[in-house]
Amino acid sequence: MITVDLNRIKLGPGDRVLDIGCGTGRHACAIHAAEKGFVVAMDLKIKDLVEARKKLLFHDATGYHRGGRWSVGAADITRLPFPDGCFELVICSEVLEHVCDHRRAVAELARVLKRGRTVVVSVPRFFPEKICWKLSAEYRRTPGGHIRIYRHAQLCRLLEDAGLTPVQYHFAHSLHTPYWWLKCLVGPGRADVSIVNLYHRFLTWDIMKKPPLLRFLDRLFNPALGKSLVLYACKS
């Protein structure tokens, strides 16, 4: 499930990309697949990093990608182990809502980004996320879960305070919004609710098969129901 629209970003084969909070490597694999640069995938969760590495190695072994254009490692977003201005693109997808010191985190994103280049930040959109919080106290109190909800203007100010200029945005994953509402309604921790399990299988099928009709419907409903706000900003 790719949240960032890579077609909106200009990248060359030698450009360096940081995917911080990479999870199991969805964006790192997409960048590697497109051969758009050298991608560094980083997260704090070792289990997710192991999975991300497996995916990248698998693509290399099958010859689907050229190989050798990626690296995986552990890092804290508030203390990135890189010199100033060493990346042409920084991706931070669905991370800031988990971070206590989000101002320091964004300052680090800006620090390691080259001037004139792009950082992409995505967070849960205010309206769908607020409903999740209203439906379930468990959802918002889960350890390691979401500790804040961003409005668009608030996220823009956060980036601007770090010296980044927002230039464009869009919404993503409208088909996922009803799933999370259902999950919160019945209880996020429950795994025995048929309708939720069926919806999850439907989303998994959609991610794997990418049927054109559902891609069209997702784009159609994104302005109203998009689960994620995706913001692109430039370092001046």
C-alpha cells in the first residue's frame, strides 16, 4: 500500500532517499522497483526491518530489480545518524502521529535534506481519525499508537517552523477509512468479527491485485474519505 505518489517527485538514479519509519518497506521497495535512487530504509522496530530486508533481497534474487541500491538500518527519527543535507528525498509516512517530540523529529527531517529538495510527510487525516478516536478509547490509548491528530494547517505550520515550505498535498486510501471505523466500533483488539475480517481480506486483495475499478473508486472518494493526508514540502 503506497501512500506517497512518486510521480510527483523528480528523482535521478544517483539520488539518495531516506525512508524513515519505513515499517516493512512498502515505500523503500517501491522506490527500489522504480530504480529511482539509492534508498535507505530505517525504523526502530527490528522485526519490521527484518521483513523489509527480506523483501528487498527477494526482489534482487529474482532479478526483478538491479540490486545493490538500498540499505536497511535502525534509527530514531529524533536523532538521525546522518550529516546535514545528505538526501535528495526524505519520506516520513504515518510516523509523526506516534512521536512525542514531533518538532525535533521534523527538524531532523529538514536537517538531513538537501536544499531545494523534497520531504514528504503523511499522517492520518483529521476527520477520519477523529471518528476513530470517538468510537474507541482503546484505539487512542494503545501503547505505541497515535498520540495526536493533525489538521492540515497544523501540519503545514509544523513543517514551516523547521524551514520547510509546503508546496502540494493530496489524500489517500479512502477505501481503508470504513474499515478502521468498523474496527473501532467493534473494538480494535477483536479478531472474531466476520465483517471486519472480510473487509480486511478485501483490502488485502485490492492491494495485491490493484483492479482498475477499485483504483478509480479510491481516487474518486479520496477528497472526501481519504484516510491519509500526504504533504510535500521543499527545503529552501
